[in-house]
Amino acid sequence: MSQRPRISLKSTLSRYLLKTNALEQIRLQLSAREALAPLVGMALITGVLAGGVTVLFRFAMEWPTTFFLSVPQNYESLPPLWRFALPVIGSLLIGIIYLVLSPKRYDVGVVHVLDRLYNHQGYMPVQNALLQFFAGSIALISGHSVGREGPAVHLGAASGSWLARALRLPNNSARSLLGCGVAAAIAASFNTPLAGVIFAMEVVMLEYSVAGFLPVILAAVTGSAITQLTFGREPDFNVPAIHLNSLAELPILFLCALVIGVLAALFILAHRKLTKQTHRSPLLRFLIVGLVTGTIGIWVPEILGGGYDTLQMAMLGELGINTLIVIVAAKLVATALGSGLGIPGGVIGPSLILGACIGGIAGGLANMWLGEHTASPGFYAMVGMAAMMAAMLNAPLAALLAILELTYNPNVLFPGMMMIVVATLISRQLFSTQGIYLETLRALNKAGTPTWRQQMLSGVGVASQMERSFIVAQQEIPLEQAQGYISQHPQWILIDLPDEKPPELLRAADLATFLQGSKEGEGEEPLVEQEQKDEGTTAKIDLLKIPGERKQMAELNWRATMLEAQQELKNTGADALYISRHQSGSLDNRIAGIILPLQIDNFYRK
């Protein structure tokens, strides 16, 4: 009988230290701006997590509807009583859930993601994500006029944030993983990987770079692959490859874009006003939404739920002009009220439905005015989707690519680009709106889009920029020890003060100058104290008394970004920051480096 090999404590400890050092090296690499290789690996894991949770969310919102709907999303098949009762019951359930939670857990959706990215370095609370998962599922099951993409974005972003927190990664890489999670969630929700990438970069991250793109692309591909493995490779919408028949139709498309731009702006303005009421009781707000949505649903059941069956019919040109007009009016009211008063759903799906219906109206009118040789109303619906999504979200490129991937019809590109430009210009210039997400942030009195300097400083961690040429010393040190410190040629001396006072910073050159003066007999007596020892008398130096400039210091965690360092210097009034890697232990073990204001200023010039 063979003996099992003995595992010594020493070998186990060695392996643990090796693994720990490897992880520390990865963290240090990720704090740099161009940490592409390790970030790609983290993006792959984020894509799996975000894609998986998006698929779970889709099951959670679709499976319960199989008990009362014969066809998914077909709320039109329900009797009028249930079309009224479902939104009301859903509102009551969501309101009760909110009442048992702390108000700080109420924030959900894309606006919450942007707030946490801009103002909290990408930290996404798990409790808010759990609320988004369950409350968002209830909202969609009960037929509220919201989309599934907003919850998916929140859950995807939370997946990236959770991974960064679990591995204790620096905050700049946590921001990147949040963007990866957003891209994977959009890709998994619509099976549109390219649109997911552009949405993450255009709406969330607000930057375009190779180092930023590659991880996001990988995460989006991973999220889309998970959706295809689960639900198959068939597109969500099966539409023919129809095209624009004549350039004479461009004026009609132009007018359609004008209408879409106006309606998008009015939707944003109404949403902004309603958002200011979110301080009121959630049960009351949600009950109002449920009663209004249920009442509208009695006569216009097409607005209930995600509405993707209605979207499919609009793209196929199966809905008449009168029906489309009623759907647009009802959808505008129900969605603006629901999303504005805080129902935990998204507006991307409703924006597509509104755009498709408005485009379908324009297509029907074109057929009436110009004859049957014009393009199908379904084609107008496709380009209308792109225009409304772009104008409402302030995301023209993401909208264009989303429609291209959803329809697999390259013929939408030329007229779609023209309509996107017109609709977005009307919304931005004529009504001075900046997209529904930024307008909602402003309505909630939260910071809006960061400046380019803030973006730049947020993209790099202090661990990659900090000064490491320093020595930690006690306030009073023997003369021989001081000379030993100087022989190591540090740039700075970090003075560890008693009574838990914050340390102070002294230039090593000032200590070297003092020691040189003492050696030549020029040192001042009060600066050097004598300590009696058995062997004789030992000189001690008080580092707070020698000539030189001392800098007041404040503490900053090693995971922080350069933007956080800049803000900490401003908030504390300190002259420099010491970067702490641990919260306890001696100062020698805790200090990883030093950040000076000059390093932040020099970072702009690189």
C-alpha cells in the first residue's frame, strides 16, 4: 500500500505566497492605463457572468407568462379584466417590495449604472441588483410598458463590478469591467454583440480607444454566445430584406425624422418632470402607474409588456395607420409615466416600438400619396426604430448598428443615417435635451457627464503612478540610522508620528543636507538630542526639527484612481497622499507609495 505524500506547511505556505504575489502583480498591471492582456482575461469572465445573469433574467420574466399567455408577449389574448388587473397587481407587489427596503436601494436601471460609474468609481451594490432582478421581472410579467434592456444593463454592470470587488482589483479596472458587463448584457438581451459594444462605449464609458474596445468586444461576443447557446441562433425578428425604392421618398423620411425628434424630446422632458416625483411613496407611485397602464391596456393591449410582437408586426407592415397612431399615443403615455415614476424597467425596447410605429405611419402615408411603388411601411418602421432610439438615448451609432443587427438588412443604413441625424439634431438643438439618461441624472441632482480630464484620470490607478522611492522613519532616529537611510538614496522620508497622527513627508535631500552640515560641525544643537546608553552617548535626530519643508499627508487606498487622488487632495487640503495597501499593521507594511500633486499635473502632459 503506497503512502500518500506528505504536504508540509512550508510548501503550502510557499504556494500560497506565490499565488498571492501573482495576483498582486495582476492587480498592479491592471492599475495602468494600457493593461490589455490581464483586462482581456477579466473581460471574458465578465462576459460569462453578465451573459448568464441576463439569460436568467429573461427566463424569470418569460417563464411565468406561459401559465396565462398561449403565445409569448401576446397580452392581446387576455380578457379585458385581466389586462387591467395584471399591471395593478404587479404595481402592488413591486410597491410592497420597495417599502421593506431602505430608500438607498431603490435606484436601479441604466441611470443608476451611470451614477455609480461617474460618482462612485463603478461600485455597484449587490442589493440594488437583486431588487432590479426581481422587481424588473414582476414589472415585465405584469405587463408594464417598459423594456427588458434597462434591467439587463444594470445586471450586466453589477456582474463586472462584483468580479472586480471579489478580486480586489483597482478601481480603474473596475470601471472597465462595468463597461464589459454592459456590452455583454446588451449583446445577450438582443443577440446584438456589435450594438452592445457601441452602446457601452458611446453611452456608458464615453471613450473610444483600442485598450478600451478589445475587452468590451470580447465580453459582448461572450454574452451573445451564451444567448445563442440557450435560445438558438435565430434572430429575434424575421423581416424581409426590403429597401428604399426611390430617392423621391427621402422628403417623407425627413418629415418622419422631424416628428420622431419632436416626440423623443417631449418624452424626455415629460420623463424628467416625472422623475422629480420619485421621492414620494413608492407604493403610491407604482399604483398610479398600474391603474393608468391597466386602463389603457383594456383598449390598447399592444402597449402591455415588452411589446416585441407589436414590433414584429410593425416591421412586417401588418398594422394599419389608425392602429399605429393609437399605439404611439398610448405607448408614449404609459412608458413615460411608468419609467418616469420609477417602474424598474428600461426604455430601449419602448423606443424601438415607438419608432417602428411612427415609421409605419409614415410608410402608410407614403403608399397613399406616392402609390404602391414606394417602399413597404415595414421599411419605414425599421429606419424609424433607429431614429427614435438615437434621439431618445443620444446614441446615434449604437442605434444604427442595433437596427442593422436586428434586421440583418444593410439597406436601412443610408436612410437610417439621414433620419438619425435629423431626429437627434431636433431633440438636442431645438429642445436642448441631452438624452434621457443624462437628463434623468440632472433631474435627480446627480453629476452629469464627466470632463475629459476626469475621464483620463479615472482610467488609471494610483498604484501605477505612485512614487516608491521612500523610507518610513520614526520621528526620532539615531544619527547612524539616518546615515543608513541616506545611503539607500530615497527621494522621500515618510515620518511616522506617534498618537495615530497622520505621517508627514520630508525630502531625503533635506535630511542629507542636515547630516552633511552636522558632519562639518554646522548642525544646530537643539536638532540633535543625546541618548545615554551603556556603551556611551548616542545622538538622535528629531526629523520634525531639522530644516526643510514638510508636507502634510492624507491616506488613500491603493485601489483608487488618479481622479480619486485629485479629489482627496482637494477635500482634505493635504500636500500629498500616502497609498495604503492594508487597513492595519505598521506603517512600513501599509504604505505602498506616495502621490504628489505634481504627479497628477504631469499626467495630463503625457
